[in-house]
Amino acid sequence: MAPAHAEAGWSAVFPTPAGDVTSVAFAVGDGRHVMSVAVSGTSPEGGRLFSDERLLPAEVILDPVSRLVVFRLSGPPGRALPLLADAPLPAGATVKAATGVEGKSGGWVKNVSGKILPLSLLKMEYSARVPRPGTPLLDSNGNVVAVAYQPTGAQSGYAIPAEVVKRVLEDVQRGGHVSRGWIGLNLRPDAKAPQVTRVHEGSPSALAGVKTGDVLLQVGQRNLGEYADAVNAFFFLRPGVATPVKLKRGDQEVVISVTPIEHRAD
């Protein structure tokens, strides 16, 4: 595999009542946006970005769903890593961290302890100790395909797919904050398929003609087999961007276009 080209010595420090917790950080996009992860229990808003031991002036922007933190630099840009976010990382794919630790994707994690996650994570198995949260995981060409998130064992953990990083980064670069696309429908969590139980009056879904009882089959390019798939697909909705939705109504399949409206993620 190609060596990692992350900026040496970058880290993000987040406070907790018991003391500071450190995550890895790396530049993406135009080099003025540095990505990290604030693990559970930390205070992302109090995050500080360091290059070795030097505190860098930066604005802190949080996505509360993924807990990705973007530091927007006011100084010189760093060397950005390329994101490979056009295709999901398949099960069995190998990656490499900047530390040299290799990992292998074990597929998608949609729920933990029976609780549906707000976005699907990757399950990773590593050749050695789990990389620190925020560590970019690279393919053989040096592209970021995932970001180490939370350990689940000595050599296993969850990772955030690069498409999530791209979704958050594009929002921050465009508008300075992370937004969610809201279409105004409720689904039945315990159903085998993502079935609509309520369509909010005046919502984008109502205006597009979605009806109670419809079963969602596809949102954008994402095929849905269960409730968790729909929750994940909703994370990627963009305000103002028309999205094709395929649904089953009775014995018929219907394709409609729904344009989400903005729901700020803060």
C-alpha cells in the first residue's frame, strides 16, 4: 500500500469532566478544513486543534449525528488527503492507517444493542492495536475511504465511511454549518420493510404525494431493505436537492421526486 501522507503531528483535543481526550486530525478539501472525531463523552464545542504542541487558530464546527468535527483554519492550509466517497467500502476490503496498522472491513453496522444507529458504520478488524479515533484509513492509492471512530475490542472497532465525511465537509465549505434534509415522514421501526406511518401536512413528502402505508424501496441511489437503511439514507438528503424516491403502494411501484427542506444539525 502507498504510504499515508497526513500532516505529521496533527491532533484534536476535546475536554471531558475527567480530563482531555485526544483524537487524530487530518486536512481535507481545500486544506483549510481539518477533520477529526469527538468520541462519546467529550465536549466537541471545546475542541482544540494542535500541530505537534502548537495550538492552531481554528473555528470548530460539529456534526452532532456523526460526531465528526471540522476545524476551519484561519492560518495556512495543510496538505489535504483525497476522499474516495463515490462507492461504499465492501466487506473484506483492506485499508491502512498512517501508523502502518492494516485493517479489513467486516461489513456494515446498523444497530448496536438493539438501537438503530443514525447512520451506518463500518465494522473493522485490525492487524494490531485499534487506531486512535479520527485516524484516516486509506486504500492502496492513498485515498481516505473511512475514519477510525470507536474501538470495540483490542483489535476491532467501528469506522465512519468516507461518504459521511464528504457529506459533512461539503456542507461546511458551502454554508459554514452542517444541515439536514427533512422530508416530513415517519416510518414504522418494527416493520420488516420501511413503511410510512405518517406524512406531515405541508411537508415535502406530502407535496410529492407520499401516502401513509407506502413502503420505501429506494431513496436516491440507496436501496432500502429495512428501517435502518432508510434512517441511513435520510442522513444524506440535501436541502433543496430533488431526490428520487421509489416506493411500493399496494401492488404497484411508484417513483416520485421529493425536495428536502433544511433542518439545521445544531
